[in-house]
Amino acid sequence: MHDERDRGHDDAREDAHDLGLPHDLQMIGRRRALAWLGAVGAAGLLGACGDNPIFDRAEADVAGTGPDGSQCVAHPRETAGPYPADGSNRAHGTLANVLGDSGIVRADMRPSLDPKQPVAEGTPLELTLELVDVANGCAPLQGYAIYLWHCDAAGRYSIYDLADVSYLRAVGVTDTAGRVTFRSIVPGCYRGRFPHMHFEVYPRLAAATSYANRILTSQLAIPEHVCRSVYGAVAAYGPSIANFADSPLDRDGIFANNTPLQLAAQTPAVTGDVASGFRGTVRIGLAGHGGKA
């Protein structure tokens, strides 16, 4: 397998070829895009494309402090990758969008949306995301929708790599504490990417039907100690062992250009073990979206 930004399904590649330079650069990622721009003449391209956020350098730290003295960090923007199934691309010749499917609003991501399809195998991971307003003292943000998705134990994505499977995708709505909890599995690892999850934030559930309404797209890094303990102990993760050894965090094309503070914010705090499963929490900071659109 290749780097996530290069390993899109053939149908996705075919349908994306005419969407223009900004789309292509987003799929490549900010870091590689900037290097390419330097090689071909950044000034001319930037002038043609305006201030598209794809051309941003690594974002500066933006942090807030809560009433209890805890810190919250504005979560950096990251690519959605080629497998979002949020209406932004196609899989197998059809527009891929699970956001409008019945049952997508759920806590348990492991079953497919169609009960006749498989359930994801792997070590359980219960993950709580806490959404906060960085500019308002880390105040909780209630009523926002979060779409979370990731690959399975073997590093495959439903809808795209597995056409007849729709597991490991879910939408949840934040409660009064700004929290939403998903029950999933520890993601596997494919070559070229450190183990991770993807998510999109929407200002309300009614807006979470198309990627066009998202206010943040980003990713979460799975703690290394969790991956090491799971991949070597559970048969379903067999393909992930060699991929993980070849895909360290410090060489990851997505996470490597973030500041230490941002990377810490992108990494959930996880406890547990292989036998009983894992539980994790992560605080996601929004900057400039305290008021709903």
C-alpha cells in the first residue's frame, strides 16, 4: 500500500482528475504541496489560487485555558484523505456519502449500516471526544455533530476498499458537556501512514449530510503503546505489523508538520489492555466557531 494521499481507489482517482489544482493539492497534503510549489514557482501558483487554506504553512498554536486551569488547543486542519464517504468523491462509480444513510447516527461503529453486512473485528476501543471553544475559556460546545471514520484491523476502509461493507463510520452529537462517545476498534495500520482516525465537525446534526457544511476536518493519532500491544497479539491485525514498523510517527506526512502542542492535542489519552479493551478521551478545540452558523 502507499501513502494515504496516493492510495485512493481507482474510481476515486478517475472521478477526481478534473476537480482542479486545489483538490489535487489537498489530496497530496500541505507539506508535500508546499515542497512542490517551491519547485515549480510558488508565487505564480499562489497568485492564481488566492488564499486557499490548502497552501497554509503549519498552523500556529492557538490555545485557551479553562476555569479549572486545564488547557485546550485549536485542533489543526488535516486532509480528509481519499476515503471520507461524505459526498466529496466516488467509490466504484457511485457518489460515496454515508451521511444520509439510515442508522449513521450511532454510538457503536463496529456493525455495518446494513445488518446483512459484516461487523468489524478487532480490539475494542471506546473513545470520547470533547468539543470545546478555545476562544471562550474552553467552554463545551453542545449540539455539534462529529463524523468519525477509520480503517479496519487490516488497514482497509469500508465503502472504498470493501465495497459491500459500511462499518467503522458514525455520527454523534455532543451533549451539554461537549462530549460524544463512540464504540469502535483500535484501527489497523497501512503502509505510509501512522495509525489514525479521521473526523469532521459540523455545526449541528441537520448540517451533517454533506462535507460542504463541515467546519473542521482533522485526524487523531493512535498512541504508539496501544498499537504495539494490539498488533502483535490479535490475529486480525496481522497485516498491520509490518506496516506499523515502516510507518513511524515522526515520518508521517500528516502529523509531522504539526507543533508538539498540536500533536499532543491530536493524540487521545488511552488506558486499558488487549484482554479488556481500551478507553480513550481527547479534547478537540475549535477556534472561531463558538457561534453556530
